Amino acid sequence: MTLRYPFAFSSEESLRDAGLPRVQGTVSPAAVGAVFALHVDALEACVGDEHGALSLAFILDDGGRVRSIAAAASELSEPATVGRWSFPPAAPEDEARVNHDLRW
């Protein structure tokens, strides 16, 4: 007998090693990471030539919109830039919590 489940498990360490965010909810870490990859130029423009780290925490609603974004250890001049991006939506009437550690 073969059982298949509609979810995949991953550790925080494996996600960090792959440069992917940690997501709690109905959106895949790879899908959220793809949005960051698409906007890497916008992030680099906010950072300039500095080296640093940024931890972002935000909520994605069922329309793919960012809600209540927070940044820690921010070297990013405009963390709200991320709040204007369009992400994959969470399941209907649901939300996904995203934590992403960026280093440059």
C-alpha cells in the first residue's frame, strides 16, 4: 500500500541552506522564494554596497497580499518594498505566515 499526503515537511535548517523562507500555511516556501528571486534587483537597490542581514516576517492573505510586515536587524532602507510585491495566495479564507532571513 502506498500513502500520499498533500503536504511536504522540511526543516528550518534545510530551508535556510537552500535560501528559502520558512512558511507556515498553505503556500510553498519555493513559491515565496521565487518572488524574492524575481525582485532581487529591487532589494539590492535598497541595500546599496553594504553587507548585512535582514529578517522579515509577514503574513500572506488569500489574495497573495502582504499583511503586517516586520523587519529585524534591518539594513534595508525600505522593508515596505516587499509589502508591494504580489505573492502566491494562501488557501481561501486562510493566511500564511512567512519568515525569511536574507544575507548579502
